[in-house]
Amino acid sequence: MTDLPLTGRARPDRTPHSLAEWRALGGYDAVERAFTIPPAQVLDAVDAAALNGRGGAGFPAARKWRFMPAPETSPGPRYLIVNGDEMEPGAFKDRFLLEALPHQVIEGALIAAHATHATEIIVLIRDDYRAAIAGLTRAIAEAQAAGYLNAMTMRVHPSAGRYIVGEETALIAALEGGRAMPRKRPPFPAQSGLWGRPTTVNNVETISLIPHILANGAQWFRALSHTEEGGTKLYGVSGRVRAPGLFEAAMGTTARELIDRAGGVSGSGRLLCFQPGGGASAFLGPEHLDVPMDFGHMAKAGAMLGTGTLIVLDDTACPVEVTARHMAFYARESCGWCVPCREGLPWAARILRALEDGSAQPEDLAALRDIAAEASPRGRSFCDLMGGAMAPLASLLARFPDLIDAHLHRGCPLKGAG
Amino acid sequence: MTLPPVLQAQLRDLVAHEGNPRAAMLESLRLVQAAEGWVSDDRIPQIAAELGVTPAELDATASFYSLIFRRPVGRTVILLCDGASCGLNGADAIRDALMSRLGIGYGQTTPDGRFTLINSACVGGCDRAPAAVIGPDRTLVGPLTADTLNAVLEEAP
Amino acid sequence: MSVKLTLNGREITVEDGRDLLSVALEAGVDVPHFCWHGALGSVGACRKCAVKVGDKVEMACMTPASEGMVVETEDPEAARFRAQVTEWLMLNHPHDCAVCEEGGACHLQDMVVATGHHKRRATGPKRTHRNQDLGPLLTHEMNRCIGCWRCLRFYRDHAGGRDFDAFGAHDRLWFGRHEDGPLDSPFAGNLAEVCPTGVFADKAWSKVYARPWDMTATPAICTHCSVGCNLTLNERSGTLRRVQNRYHGAINGFFLCDRGRWGPWSADAPTRLTGPSTLPDLTGAIGLGSPRASLESNWALRRRVGADHFFAGITDSEAALTARMASLLKAHPTASIADIAAADAILVLGEDLTATAPRAALALRQAARGAERDLACQKGVALWLDQAVRVAGEGRRSPIALVTPLPHALDDVATWPLRRPPHAIAAFARLIAAALRGAATDPEAAAIAQALAAAKAPLIVSGASLGLAGPVEAAAEIATALGPKARLALFPPEAGSFGLSLLGPVGGLEAAVARLDRSPGAVIVLENDLFHRADPALVEQVFEKATSVIVLDHLATETTAAATLAIPVAAPAEAAGTWINHEGRAQRSFGFRPPRPEAPAAWRLLAGEETDLDALLTCLTGDLPALAPIALAAGPATPRAHPRQSGRTAQDRAGRVPEGQPRTDPDSPLNWSMEGARAADPALATWTDRPGLHSVSAAYAAQQWIGGPLKGGDPGVSLREAAPDAGPMTDPAPGDGLIGLPLHSPFAAHEADTASPPLAARTPGPRVALHPDDAARLGLAEGARLLIDGRPAPAPLTLDAAISPGHIGLTGLRAVRAVKVKAAP
Ligand SMILES: Cc1cc2nc3c(=O)[nH]c(=O)nc-3n(C[C@H](O)[C@H](O)[C@H](O)COP(=O)(O)O)c2cc1C
Ligand code: SF4
Ligand code: FES
């Protein structure tokens, strides 16, 4: 047993294991074990482990699985989709899990499929992760040849770009070959997912944790965590830190500890603020350094854990500039379905850029505040893309009013600094 | 120009495998792009006919995805990250250096057809910021400096 | 189950789980919206319909009503968000209202005004699009798009069109075709109405543009097929400017076909007949009635020449078949278009529905989704969640069998797209009937029989598109076997066909020729290009045997050219008249401009100038008491409704608001008046707008419930009981040689369709098509010039494997019959 279940077996150079090597490390034991247990018991184990989904929203994995209708009530194909789209700005964790530990993903997927009575597993991976796509495809072939897949089919589906593909219902639309446009929930994918059939979508990290719960038990899994939410978390730290990287640590590890592990704040060395979970999370300040970083505590702090990949700003970095970058990205990645996101985000991006370059007028700032005020509450846009995009903006406006005013007419006062 | 027979055969296999012509749309575009680098206007009706969908249906999909290229690209596509972490670590300087060295802006291809420069965020290499993914294998490069950038460009075909 | 909720402080009782937007609109609260549409459901894309539900802002169109809900539409938080959505929508809109067709009757304008967005804060450049040439019917001005997705949801999801789609993403999203070119779908014209702004506008209107409120509006009935969709005709300065859908709950609902939308333009066709309009002495003349003339005109001719001198200007067999179909109306429950959409199993026998009764085909497409809706319902998905239903339904389709000689435009929704040569259709159908009676038959027939038997509301469709009685008789037989739950929809060839057969047993052209043989005399032809209705050899006999031929028509045709005297009359769109649709529903149409003395309605010319429509109807119903209900087809015609209830309202171009006595219309309860009170009678109402809501998007306001009947009841009266009695028919043996197979087009069925310039531009050229094997056998190659029955074929030969061997597909052919084919010298 290890306190680094996710990454403990990874090679330093990230090259994947062959099946034989993986077997030698105890690989597929959990799968063999899980297949002897009825699906309902696997589900109970995951439930007891308090595993929250690692895709961003932190939804309890077991609860999501329980939404799947019993096979008797809905005979026909059922799907498990592993979400490896990872296009969130600042996120680079799933890349590692897919590249370095493909057999771990397969193991987790097979167990999850068993628990949800899925008949097919599809792993969607963003196209830029070519090594991951190749490695996982190879690993699936090995597992298949060795008989681990039984009757299950498992395939890798590369995405063709677009951040929205990571949103689970848009992902399903992409797998159906068309435009990746989000769909109304409810009906949730469990009721009506890929081709209208029951479907579970889980993040790569969520799936990668499953074998360890089966292997070592729910109690062990919960004990890994500092908080009520079970397991370890693969955190990432980037931005203004000296040694950016990924760190597997107990769920609920603090930002202070993570930033320390990343060599501390670079630039001026003084922390201005950080986003705890990728571009779509709010800016937190030094006062939040000791808040345990799990889904619950981050939400309480007014942010969200999201992907758990921190973006760190020292006090010579401009949060307006960072937000402008985020906003340009989200505006570009809007699917175009709903009005607030399609029209509101490009406008916000333009105003933020104008603030940076000094052409923004007070009226623009008023419009920016209105956009943030009107689009931030949940449910204003069709899916959560726009809501996510509003998190950095709203917190920027709330946290740095003086700095923003200083941008009016003159542009970024920090430009050239740091 | 008609579809090369190899591609035609691959498309047919794809449809047979997917069992549903619409489901094969995105894959078919990827297939043609893998072979030809991009998906030309001429190809859209040809692929659509192979699949049994309409050109409109296929182009609706093709025009949605950022990595289905509907304009010709250079032999080496550079997806330069303009995301936050890269931005915080000098991505703009790398961008400026790259643009002046290649003489092109985002979305453009060098006249010799060697490089296409596209902005992307984020490329999942925040720990190696400023980063880019380059070439047919989408190799992650970073942290980019003036020197590493030169090396990367020189190696490109 | 119903629930109580509070809407703006008022307690209302509504059906559990319905969307709050529909609930509010039906309760008279006009919640702003864009993407929602009464026929297309909710998709939640525009985010405009925000209302406060409890303490949270929700999209009304996506929120199910539930017990105890407190809904405030004017809550400041909701209103603020709606205003913000408007500002977003307008960021890239060109603000080109002054040059936009929709200006003044634009849903976007209405919503912008309603949400109080008057000042532009955004300073950046607007994104622009390249517009496309979408063909002769519609304009494309993409910059006006607000991305509500209605166009695609109508064109692709509702009408099954596949050459139009959404392209690009984020704020570069646009809608159109893959490349320039006319839109394929024969329902494309509806884009002009579903689009809440000016992206798609009626090109014909655009060319002779008049502002929406400057045009008079007249309620009319489409005369271009037997469905009888309700139209609004817009006129300005004496010319037709635009045709719009006029909602009818049981027939056209929100949508028309393109033939109906642009058919009335034959009224201003370059081929309008001109000249003096005085009738010569008709004593002893034979009258030939017309399937494209109104009931009144046919009756007036019949009275003028005498019943024993009156014949139908169609073949004997078509007259008999139409009468037989009419008589079947009495024997079986008929199907309105709304009934078709609600059927849960459908069998189509022989009918090329998309071409012969397009609006019925659109309804059938909706019926096909029934199984999908059922499955979604089982999964707990509300039926108004249109997009979710399509996903949850797993693509299931209700059982639909199409038994036709040629590939069918509805094949994509059919469970059984079956091809049978024309004469084999009835035989196959009888197997289904036999299976329904318990006999063992072929497996396909048995499966179809089983689906029909299992259905709650099965529907059998047939009609005259092959000119054969077999499929019609078989349809009736199957309907009988299914019992009273089954509906029968039989489509006669034209809008006036059933009206003609209601005048009593009439022979056709063969009978007329026989009569001329016995006693030669003059022939008067009513609104009919005979060469389009019968074999030219037969028509020529009429010309040979008649002492003179007098033709009454609004168009110059082959028949008027050959006539001794051609007398201009009003176009159908100019004349008041009654039309009996396929279900036996009598509907009144009114002329869109004051009758012109030089081209009066045919019935007026025949009945005498002094007669008005009321007087004529009195005579008509006196003559044929069974037709008495038609007097009620459009409100009480006498005494006249107060002129202020006129549906026609506009200032004339001289700026006059006619005060005092407005110009009167002797043939309708409508006047040409500026006074525009809403007509109480839905058959006379042309406006659904009211203060603040001026576009067709507000049509819901006239409906009892969204998509339901009009307030005051859907117009029209049933004449089923007045149908003639006609016994079963059998088809004669087809004869030797190749069998001619009629080829139909949704854009044009007859000479009045092709006379409309917009439709002419969309009508495919004539076709002559043979199976390649037959062509090889006959030594004919693609492109060969042929003689058909000794006359030059209308087009060079095309080879088409879809034509069943032994057959030759021919445009313009009215009924299946043997033809002699050889290469032209
Ligand atoms: C705009 C948007 C983008 C998303 N991108 C991703 C992604 O790249 N990877 C991912 O796992 N989840 C992503 N999600 C979350 C997914 O919708 C889904 O909740 C998740 O895959 C479920 O996995 P989990 O339950 O294991 O957390 C995204 C959500 C939104 C709204
Ligand atoms: S918020 Fe709306 S436009 Fe944006 S990605 Fe989601 S559905 Fe598409
Ligand atoms: S009408 Fe409700 S979101 Fe568009």
C-alpha cells in the first residue's frame, strides 16, 4: 500500500508500462477481483470511499453511477465514457495519467463498466495528446489480447479540438459524429446519453483511482485524505512558481503546501493571488493559503477545486491580463448555442483587452461589471462554460477594484513589471 | 481531384465499422486530414458522398472543430500556447520572436509552406511554460526560450 | 393532472409539467422569447424568457410548471437579465431596420423595445458574414442573425431538409447551405416566418417591397392542392406583395409549403390573359368545369349551361375516381392535417404526398416522431423539450409504410419504404387487408397489418396521384378492416376537385366528346388548360367537334391559344370563392384586391354582373340544398359584419385614410378600410398583432392553446355529408406497351403554379425517364429524343434505375396508362 496510489508506479520519464511490467506491479489484480464481485457491491465500495469526480464539479462518483437504470429496465447498449479532453487552461494532470499510466486507466474503466453494466468503453482524448492516444491504444490492445477485456469493447476516440468537447453532453454529441453542442440535463446521460442510451461520463483521474479502492478498500482510500472527500488528488501548480509540476497529495492539501512543493512563488516571490482549479475558478488570495483544497472547502471559500491545478500570480503579474487571456479563450471556445456565452464572452474579452491596452472607458467597465453580474449566477447560460468563465472575472472585479480603475485610460500599470 | 482509392477504401471501412453514416463524419474528416494535412472544399462533397450524408451536414461538423483545418497548413503546424500559465512565463515574447522570425501571424502559413502558426490555449504543458505543441506528432515543447525555439524550428521538415 | 401556480400574483390552474413559457403565453402574459416556437418546442438557446420562479431566475421555456410555484415575469432581476440578453443579441446585429423587410413587423424589434434597450454601449466592430444566394425564393442576410436556431430546427428537425445547416462556432456561427444554391426543401419558405428577424425574407416580396403595415391583408385559401391551407394575401396599390401563413389549427398550423406560399403570384403573372370580358350567347353550349375553379364558378357554369350540358374538364375516369373518393368521406373518419400529425401508424398507398399534398407530407413527418416521443415520455422527458426528446427517443420511428412506385421523399422516416409498380400496389394492399382479417399473407404485409392493428390512431393515405382506383379502394378496405379507430385521408388531384364532384354526378371529357358527337355545339371551358388535364388526343377531339371553344381563364395557356375566344377572369387569389378540401371541409377565400371590371370572378361573369357572392350562394344552396352549410364557411355573410371589423387595414399610398364610407367589397364581409379592429370571426382574421407585438411570431395569441384551434374555432364547415354516392371502382387493364408513370413535383402541379414567376424559377424541367434495362431493350440511350403516342416528348430521355421496368416516368401525365414510345426520327 502506498500513499501515492495514482502516480506511485509511474516512471520518471512518463513512458508507459508494458502489460507484463504492469502485471508485475500488481496490475489487473483489482480488475480480476472486481469481476468476482456483483456490480452493486463494487458500487457500494466506491460509495463508501467517498470518491468525488475529478473532472471539475466533484460530483460523487457512486451517486452518478447509481443514476444508471437497471439493465433490465433498459435493455441494449450502455456506455462508459472516460473524459480525457483536458482543455481547461492550467490543467495538465490527465495528460500525465494517460501518458504514463494507461493500464491504470484501463483497469479503472473496466471496473467502472462492470459496476454500471456498460457494454462499451470509449476514452475521449484531446488530439494534442498524441502520445497518450498511441500509448492507450497500444495498452488496450495488450489488455484485449490478454483477455482482460472479456466481451467488453474499449476504444480511444481522439477529439478534434474545442474545449466544449469536455462538457459531458457535448462530448456525447461529438462521439455521435456531429457538432459538440451541449444538451439539456435532465435528461442526464445516465438516462439518455450516447445515441440516447444510458451513459456514464467520468474523468480520467476519477477512473484512475477506482482500481485502488477495489484493491485496498474504502477505509484505506478515505484515510488517504485530509478531509471528508476520499483519496489523493493529483494537484498541479503552474504560473509564477519556481518549479511548476504535478503533485499527488492527500485530498485537502493546502495551497501553501502545494506552492512550496512547486518551489515557492517566483517573480517577486510575493503571492498576489491564485486560481485553485484552472481558468474557470475564482481568484483566491493569500488569506486562502491554508484552506484545505477539496471540493467542499474551495466552494465555501467562494472558488472551486475544479481540476485542482493551481495558477499562481505574484504581485508583479497582472490579474487583469490573466483574466483577459482566459476570456479570450472561453470566448473562442463557446459552442455558439446560447446567447450569453456566444455574445457576452467576446465582449468581455474585448473590454479586458481594452483595459490592458489603455483604451477602455468607464462605460466599458460598467458593461463588464454588468456582464459579470448577469452571467455569473448558475443557470443563466445553457451549460456551465460561461458560468465557469465568469468565475475569474467576477472575482477579479471584486478583489482588485483599484487595480482595475488604474487600468482605465492608462492601460496596465504592471506591464513590463515582473 | 477525386479521392485517392486508399482513402476511399478507408472511408468505406469507417462507415461499415461505425454502422451509422453520421457517426463516421468526424472520423472521416480526421482521416482525410491525416492523409492530406487539411480538408479542402473539394473534399467535403466527396467525403459526404462516400458516407451518405450531405455536404452541409459534413461541413457543419468540419467547421465546428478547431483542429479540422479547412485551409491548407504548412508541413509543421505550431500550436503556440497563449494560455495563462504560459502568459505568466513569457509566452508573449516567444510569440513575438516566432512571428518575426517566420514573418507570419496567427492563422498564417509561411510562403514556403513550411510552418503554420496557430494560437491555442492551453496545450496541457503548463509545467513547461511557455509551451507549444509542434508537428504531426504534436510534440510538446517547452519551456521555450529563444534558443530552444531556434532548435525546434531547425529540426522541423 | 393539473397544478395551481401563481403567475404575477394571479392563481392559475395548468397542466402539470408544462413549460412555464407556454403557460404564461396562454394566460395572456407575453414573456419575451426567441428560440421557443409553438411548433418547435423549447431548447433554451436564447435565454430571453427569463422569469423569476420563487427566488431564482429561470428560463420559462425550460422550466416545468409545478404545484405552488410562484412566477413573476416582471421581477426586476429577471427583467434586468432579459435586458442584458437583448444587449448581447444586438452587439453584432447590423441595426439596419430601415432597409430590412421585417422592419415594423419584426419579433426582434418587438423584443428590443419590450426590454428597453435603446442605447448601444459596445464600441467594437461588428462581425460580418458573407451572404449566400439561396435561390429564387428567399433572401439571406446573415448579419441580422441572432442565433436563435429556429431556422435549423424548422428546416432540418421539423421538415427533414438536409442541405441547410449551422456552420462555424462561437460568435462566428452562421446558418446556410454548404454552397450557394436554391434550398432543396419544398418548405423552405417558412424560414421567412420562423426567423424572428430579417435573415430570410420572401424574395418576391423583397422585390416589390411594401412595409408590413402599409399592405392590406386578406384571408384566403390556397388553391394549389387539395389540402386548403389558410393564407394571408398582402396587397399594396393593387398588386400582390406577399403571401403569409394564416394559422389554422387543424390544417396548416404554423407552416405552408412553398407552392402555397408563392402560388398566388400567378395573379400577377406575365401570362395574365387580357382582352374584353363579355360572354357571347351560350345557348346550347356545353360547359366544361374545372378542378382548379371554385365551387361557385363551377356551379355558375353548370347553371348557365344547364346540368345536362355540364361536364368536368377532366377525364371520365378522373371524374369518377374523384367522386368515389368524395363518397368515401362519408364512410370513414377523415384525417385533417392535424390528425395526420397525430397518427401512430401510417400506410401510404401510391400517393406521392410531398408533391401532391405537401403540407400533409410535413405532417406525416411529425407523426413519424411519435415512437420517439413515447420512449422519451417513458424516460420522463417532457415532450416540449424538443432537443431532449430527439436524443432520448433513440431515433425511434412510428411504423410508417410507403407503398409507392418511386422513391419517396418520406423514405427517410419510413419503416417500410416499399416499391411496387402502380398496378401492384392495390394487390399488395389487399394482402394487408387480408392479414387484418386474419389470413396468412406475405410477411411484409403481415407486419404492416400488425402495426396498423396495434395502433391507437392508424391512418391510411391514398389519392389520385397515380390516377388509379385500386389503391383508393384498397385503402378503404383496410380502413374498414381496422374499424372506426382508423382514419382515411384521400387526396384528390386539385383544390377544386371535390367541389366539382359535389355538384352531382358529372361525366368527363370523353362524355363531353360523345355528347358533341350527338349534338355539336359550342364549348365553354372554365379555368382549365385541358392539355394539362387529359391526353392531347382527347382534348383535340373536343376542339375538332366543338363549333367554337370559349375559354374563361386568368392565364394564357395552350387551351386559350387554341380557343375561338379567350375571356379573362379573375385569378383565384382575386376572387371570392369556396373551396372544399380533401377532408370535405368548405373554406371561403377572398380576393386580395378590388375586383377588376375587365377580369371579374368567373362566377360573376357567368351568373351576371349584378350578382354578389351572397346572392350567388343563396341560389347555389337553393339549387343544391345539401351544400347549405357552405354559407357558414366564413361567418354570417349577411347581414354584413360591420366594416370596422375589416381584416384589411391600410392607408393607401396617397396617404388617405378613407373616412366616411370605405370602398366596399360586394363579395366579402371585409372592406378596404383603415379601421382595423380584430375580426371576431377567425375565418376573417388576418392580424394577430397587437400593441407591442407585430410579427408572425405572435401568432400564438390567436390560439386557444399553443398549437391548438384558433380562438373562436378553426374556420370551415364540413360538407362530408353532401358527398355524392359512388360505388367501388376497378381499374381497367393497363394495356400493352410501356406504362406511363406520372412524375410529380412539389413546386408545381399545374399551369397556374408554373405561371407564378417565383414557382416557375423553382420548378424542375419536365422529365422522361426509363429504367436502363428497358432503354437498352428498346435501343434508346440517355438523352434520346422520343415520340410518345406519336407526339414529341417534353424532354430528352433520362435513364433512372428507380423507374420500375416496363414503365416510363413522364412529367405532366395525370394518370397511369399505357403509352407508345419510340425514338423520334
Ligand atoms: C465547459 C466544460 C468543459 C469541461 N471539460 C472537461 C474536461 O476536459 N475533462 C473532464 O473530465 N471534465 C470536463 N468537464 C466536466 C464534465 O462535464 C463532466 O462533469 C466530467 O467529465 C465528469 O467526470 P467526473 O464525474 O469524474 O468528475 C467540463 C465541463 C464543462 C462545463
Ligand atoms: S454556455 Fe451556451 S454557448 Fe457557451 S458553451 Fe455552453 S451552451 Fe455553448
Ligand atoms: S425562449 Fe426560452 S431560452 Fe429561448
